[in-house]
Amino acid sequence: MKKYDLIILGGGSAGFSAALRAVEFGAKVLIIEENVIGGTCVNRGCIPSKYLLYASEMAGTDNMKNIKGIEVKTSFNIKKIMQQKKKIIGSRYFSGHRRLSSK
Ligand SMILES: Cc1cc2nc3c(=O)[nH]c(=O)nc-3n(C[C@H](O)[C@H](O)[C@H](O)COP(=O)(O)OP(=O)(O)OC[C@H]3O[C@@H](n4cnc5c(N)ncnc54)[C@H](O)[C@@H]3O)c2cc1C
């Protein structure tokens, strides 16, 4: 049976940052997550909502060509915006996860 110094229930912002800090101190950590690592902030809260706000603020500006899903006629392609939002969430999760796993 594997042994851990710390077992954390929930892989949201709180659990994830506690795990990272414990790993920095050399602890062997297990996160138990019943849904998706990242919790509310990464998957439904801060990151997705800020990306959607940013995308809508860029509409009609010179920067809108940098936003996937806002097309030339300043129309919203909500499907592409949601895909890009998913991509951003994925990349944040995987970079954090890799950092944790490599310790
Ligand atoms: C729309 C929106 C926008 C937000 N914007 C911001 C912002 O800009 N800045 C900011 O600071 N905060 C923001 N927040 C708040 C932020 O998301 C929360 O403060 C943060 O997610 C809390 O983290 P947490 O780890 O405590 O809880 P959560 O992120 O909710 O994580 C808890 C995790 O525990 C898991 N879990 C629960 N019970 C169990 C169990 N029994 N076994 C296993 N796993 C379990 C859940 O599945 C979940 O993944 C926003 C929230 C929302 C909804």
C-alpha cells in the first residue's frame, strides 16, 4: 500500500496550492478529486469567465483579430470562443499538473 505525508480532498485552487506547497517541502501528496482537477476557478469560475469577458471586450477593437472566434464582421462565433476557453483551461491544468507530478 502506498503511503503519503498528506492527503487532500478536492483538487480546486485551495487543494492544488496546498499540494504544491507541501511538495515544495518534500512531502508525498495525494489529491483525491471527485470531478475535474482545477475545481471552480479553472473549470467554471475565474479563468473561463475572464476569458469570455476579455473576448467580448476585444470585439470592435484592433486586437479582435487575435481572438479566435471573433470574425471580421464583429460577429461572435460562440462555438469557437467556447473551444478556445476549453483550450486555455486545458493548458493551465496540464502545466500545473506537470509541475506537481515532476516533484
Ligand atoms: C464565475 C466565477 C468567477 C470567479 N472569479 C474569481 C476571480 O476572478 N478571482 C478569485 O479569486 N476567485 C474567483 N472565483 C472564486 C473561486 O473560483 C473560488 O474562490 C475557488 O475556486 C475556491 O477554491 P476551492 O479549492 O476552495 O474550491 P473549489 O474550486 O470549488 O474546489 C473544490 C473541489 O473539491 C472537489 N470535491 C468536493 N467534495 C469532494 C469530495 N468529497 N471528494 C473529492 N473531491 C471533492 C470538487 O469537485 C472541486 O473540484 C470565481 C468563482 C466563480 C463561480
